[in-house]
Amino acid sequence: MLKVSVEDIMSEDIVTIKENATIGQAAHLLLRFRVNGILVVKKNNPRKLVGIVTTTDLLRILDSTLFAHKHRIDKLREVAGFPVNRIARKDILKVQKGVKVSKLIAIIHKRHIHTIPVYDGDKLVGVIGRHDILNVAFG
């Protein structure tokens, strides 16, 4: 595992959503593709990454919505219609494809990161997540 590079285990099938799509649409994509995070891109430039939305983000929204409002279902429907960019994390850890997976482990654990975009220079070429790393370590 110490010699495995990110490019060896990354997924080249990148799930993205435009920044003006809804939170509900983001939830649908997370479930449909069975991923823990999706990349949020500019509405006019699908190559420009502006954020990431994870299942943890959606659970946080769900928790605050259901327990902070009297009319829970109505509020949840309202929140589902908000733009995904409203909740997308903007502080994005990006890695180059040649980085060793062993270097990522401590970073993703300390920063509670689920999904990491992978680049080859300036070009987005893949995505790596916690499950990919665990699969290499224990699979």
C-alpha cells in the first residue's frame, strides 16, 4: 500500500452537478451512483470545480431541518429546492495523480474528507474517496 499511487485506485467516472442544481438533485445523484460525494462545477463551465457535496453535508442539513422547524416536511421540501452551491464545501483538497495513497490517509482523517478530486496538472482526471483507500488497505 505504501507504493500505491492515487491514479492506481481513483475512479475516472466523475459524478458532477452544476452549481445551480438543487440540493434534492444532489441527493438523488449521491443515491443513484452510490457515492459519498459529488463535485460541484460552474454552471457555464463544467470543467471548473467550485465545491463538493457529500452525504455528510446532506445529513447535516436533514438534521438541522427536521429538528429546528415546526413544519418539518414543508421546510425539508423548501431546502431540497435550494441551489446545491449553498451547501457545497469550497475548501477543496485536490491531489495530483502521482501522489502516494499513504500520504493521503492522515490528511483525509484529520480533515474529515470523503471525496478528493484528482488532477493531472490542471486537468481533472478522476476522484478518490475513503472507500477506495479502505479497499486497497483491507480488501
